[in-house]
Amino acid sequence: MRTPMRTRLLALACAGFVLATATAPAALAVTNNAVTNDVATIGNRGSIVSADLLGRFSAEQVRAHLTEAKFPVPARAQGADLYAVVYRTVAVDGTPTTASGVVALPQRSRKGLWTVVYEHGTLATKDDAGSVSDGDGRTTPLMFAAAGFAGVAPDYLGLGKGPGFHPYMDAASEASASADLLRAARELAGREGRTLSGDVLVTGFSQGGHAAMALSKELRGDPATRLRGVAPIAGPYDVKDAELPALLDDRLDPHSATFYLAYWTVSMNRLHGLYGSPSEVFRDPGVEKLFDGGHSFEEIVAGLPASPRDLVTAAYLERLAKPSGTLLRALEANDATCAGWRPGVRVKLFAARSDGDVAFTNSESCLRDLRASGVKASLTDVGDVDHRTSAYRALPKVLDWFTALR
């Protein structure tokens, strides 16, 4: 039987923007047809280690799947080929590693393809990522491929088929892992008789909104790409001055806030050294072990208390309210994805004012930063809806805008 907390969290994006959900339609059954399995020594960033064909889907199959998943169906939808790709990239310390993701290629459109990158929401379990399991990490790139784009969806470091821990909410590795999958997608497209134009559009939901902004900022300096538009949805762009104040003021759902705070704290400790022992921040030090990538979502939820105040010590709550030192540096390192842009690319932000997971003020803060840099940016409030529904509301608008830009 599901507990109230389990039922509540299942409706959230804490386990990703799960629109395809638990049972995959027959059309998306994995075939494990290997295109290549080059396991040579890690070398060039973005080069392919392996690319497994997950399936070739007709236009009818794609339309049926998108309809079942409650995704928008593109006009004149076409069939698509879906691949799980493992590629070379760099770890957070700059050393060579591998990561994985999904690439979807349209069957009818073959030359000069624009690429859409989709950045997924929060996942804490390796096997929930798109290269391994059905969910938005497969359905979203499939949707864009059906519209004639090359669809690309990174797993990020440490998720899917990538080794090690996932550096949750680390802007630098979100950007580097995503940029390197773009390079792998170009290689894969060439092998499969398609060509990518170098024109790139970027979107993402929840954590993926943050990752979308991090990637887009990096792509502005990439001579191999032409960034054409960015459309993040409900991202936590400003943890210090938007998300944490909302959490501490009890303006967020306590169950999701507990999940996010626990995951963020464990990740930032691995990256920045926030504490020496988990007992310094967690009332139950065992919480740290839940975020090793191997625990299922059910196991993580069962191990968490009902609210942030039951999760962490009073001393850590005080640190969060007035961050300084290492904690402040960790926040500042990852809260700058909307700042310091150069004008020239349009950004459309989408969010819901009543979102109880990611405070709407995150998007307002991002909008201010972008406009301060001279970027033509807008913010669309998609209505009085929850976090997950904000993605349902925004995604058709993103698809329409990207199609019009092309």
C-alpha cells in the first residue's frame, strides 16, 4: 500500500517529469540492436563509445505513444529512430569519464536537421534515466524527432549508464555532459545518413530548466553550434534567494522540499565539502546513503521524514537561512546560469505561480538577470497549477515556438 507521502511524491517531478510512466507502450520496447560498441580508451570528448538502437517507430506508433503520454503530437508527425548512446566526456574534476543519453532521429527529414536538447528533471536512481528506462528522457526527444528535429536528451553524469555519483544541480557538469552529447549526436547522425545543421534549441524541466540555462550559456561560445532559442520550464535557477527562502518559509510542499533538500545537500557536500560527517546536517545520518544512485525511488521516499525540519538539524537550518563560507560558495557557483549572458538569443521562461516544488520566484529572478544582460527574455505564467502540470502546459508552447523558429 502506498503511504500518503509516496502517493504525493509520485505526482511530482522528483523522479523526473514522468509522462510515459511505469509501463512502456509496446511501440517503445527496447531492441538492444547495437550500432557500434567501440570500447577504446577514453579520448575525444563527445566521441561515441556505444549506440544501441532502442527501436524504429512508425509515424502511427509515435502518434499513439505521444497521445498516451499526454504529450503534444506534432503536425504531420513522422516516424523516428531512438538510440541510447554512451559517449566520452569529463567528470567534475576534469578527468575523462563516460556518460549516456538518448538521441532520436527523424525518418523522413534527413538533411540539415536542427537539434533540440531536452534536459530532464530530478532523478536520484541511475536506472530511471532515459538511456535505461522509459519516461520523459525518451518521450521528449521522440516528440521533437516526430516534428523533424534531431532530439537529444542527456542523462547527465552518474545517471543511466554513466559511472559514479550524479553531481545533482552542478551547473558546470550539466553543461559539459550535455554539450558532449551534442557532439556524439552529430557523429551518430552522420553514421545513420543524416546531417545536423548546427542550429540548436534548448529546453528542460525542473532541474532540467537549470541545466538548460547552464548548457545554453556554454553554447554561446561554441563555434560549432548556433544557439537559436532557449525555453526552460520551472527551473531552480536561484536556490539561494528564491528556493531556500520559500522552503524555510513553508511555501513549498514539505514532502518534495524534503526530497530536494536532502539530495541537494548530499550532492553539494560531495562537490564542495559542506560537512565532515552527515550527523552535522542530518537528524538521521543514514539519509546520505539513500542518494548513491542504486536506491530505488521507493526506497528513498521510505527513508525520508515528512518535512525539512524533521530532516536536518537546527544548526543546518540556520546555515541555510544565512549561508556563508563553503555553503555560500556552493550556492553562488550554481546560481549564475541566468547571469552574464550576451544578447542575441531569445529566452522564453515558463513556470506556474502556484508551483509548490520550485518557487515561481526562481523564474522571476532568472528573468531579471537575463534582462540585466540585455537578453530579450519573457516569462509565461502557465496558470494556477502544480509543478508537473506546468510542464504539460508549457511543452506544447515550446514545440510551437521551436517549430516557428526553424
